[in-house]
Amino acid sequence: MTLIWNSEVLRTIENVIEDAILCLSRNEAPVLILKNRSNWGNIQFKDSVGLQMNTNCTTRKIRSDCPKSATTFALFLKILSIIYKMVQTNIYATKRDIFYTDTTHFGNQRVVDDIITDISCMLKIPRRNLHILSTSKGCIAGNLSYIEEDGTKVNCTCSTTAAVSSNVEGMRNLITDAKFILIVEKDATFQRLLDDDFCNTMSPCIIITGKGVPDVNTRLLVRKLWDSCHVPIFALVDADPHGIEIMCIYKYGSRSMSFEAHNLTVPAIRWLGLLPSDFDRLNIPKSALIPLSKQDQSKLASLQMRPYIAYQSTWKNELDIMATSQMKAEIQALNSFSSDYLSRVYLPNKLQFGGWI
């Protein structure tokens, strides 16, 4: 199966090169046509999938005969060549590895990252199948065991935190008795829950963090757990525009990766906390609240315009509360009650009495 898939990848890359050669044979300048991943006009929202790239969307051209884009065109071909050789010889590399093959011409890592994502989108092939590995920064703990593709057995417990695999697709034999999965925005909160033995004091569960904005592997893992475990998934994020956007990435996906939405989104995720409405409901001290900055206000306004917010009336209400109060709060604001209030009171009550939206 891998060999068949590899041959399809090779053939797809060959088609791109053949088109370039055909243009040259006609004395025409080769051009690469890329979908505009950053344009909201190219994105449609489906409640069952999240943010998905339109079939017919606007494109941009990378011309080989234009001084502004000729270098970019050459770098595209260079990376396509590297990918072709990796697939052909069945070896894998990270984006960082590819950058270090020619730091002088690539200039910086961001250039490589963007080109690889554009290539994946152009070819309609996930990065993993292009033999490009993503570095994982996420962590997972709780009632879960599995086997890595290389045969390594992993047993996640609250005392043994596992790093999110760099090969999520290769994970197999997932075994769990978890009653729910909790996505935690920040590593500090994740570690606090581990210290409080949250996984064992609550019913069996799995907790996972992307340590801020999640990388692709963490998003792939959340999706894999959803497909495998069939249990509720909740999100615990700061009650601020940044935290809410991170939750939306897990739930609905991101604009730049909308072409891979089916593998990366989990629309069933529920917002457990911290909610802006919790400020008054819990009587969180005013001293624990933080005024929205100009950047926060801009991000909040952007969120309120997102297509999925109109679909989620309860989420819209929470954003309206934040906009009216002009205040935000980190999860750590709950420490104003007690150091273990989050794990001992807040989360148990929310999970028991259905305090999610």
C-alpha cells in the first residue's frame, strides 16, 4: 500500500515538472498556480467539518520570468526535488532538516514552511505522505496506551507524560477507558492538573495540550482520539481572544490549513471554560481580571466576524460579554479562590452539571 501511495506521489510531482518542461518547449515561462490559503473568501464553513477550502477559489501565480517571483519559483522546484528523492528512497525529514540543506538560498525557516504547505495544498497530498515530518511540541497524559509505528509501547499516565507522536497516523492499538478528553491550552495549566492528580481523582480521562497554538501533530492526535474513542471532548482555555482562537483551531481548523480540514478538525469539541460569563457567575475578583489591550480588541472583533461564530449563538453571547466588559482573564484567575480550585471545584462541577457550551 505504501509503495502504491508513494508511486502516486511521485507521479503527481512528475506532472508538475512535465508541465514546466512543456511550457519551456513552447518558449513560454513556466508558472506555478497556487490557491490563496490566506483569503477568507476562499473558505467555506460547514458545521460537520469546520473551515474548508472552496473547490473553486482564487489563485495566485508564481512566475519563473518575473524578477519578484523567480527566486520563489526556483525554491519551489528545489523543495519538490528534495521531496521527490525522499519519497523515492523512502526516507523522511523534518522541515528544519530541509531548511539546513541550503540555508543560504532559503534564508529563513518560514520560507521553507510556507513553501511546503503550499506544495501540500497544490498537490492535494498531506505533508506526511510527502515524507515530511512535523516536530511535535504537545503532550498527552491520562488513561491511554498505544503502540508507535516502530513498535514502541506507550502508556500515558498522570505520572508519565508522553510527547505527542511525530507520526500520529502510525499510532495503533489505542486502548482507553477514558470517559472524556480535555484539551488544555497552556502547558502550565496542564502541569497543574497533573500535579493535582486530576486524571485519577476524576473519572478516567485523557488530557492533552498543544502548549499554546497547536501544531499539526497535536491536532491530528485530537482528531484520531475523537475517531477512536467516541467520548466527549472539552476545551479549557483562557477567557481571552487568543485562547478562544486556539480553541477554534482545534474545533473548526485554521484558514491556512483549511485544505486538510477533514484530518484536523473536531467540530464536536465543547467549550468548558474559562467562560467570560464565569466572571460574574463565580464572582471572580476584579483584581484578577485584565483589561483588553488594543490587540485583544482587534482579535475579538475578528473572531466575531468568523463564519462559525454566527452558527454558535452561545459562543457569540460569550464574545459579546467580553466585548461589553472589555475584560479578560487567564485560567489562573481561579487561584484567587484557592490554589486547587480549578481541579477540585471548577472542573468537577462543570463536568458533573454540564457547564459547557
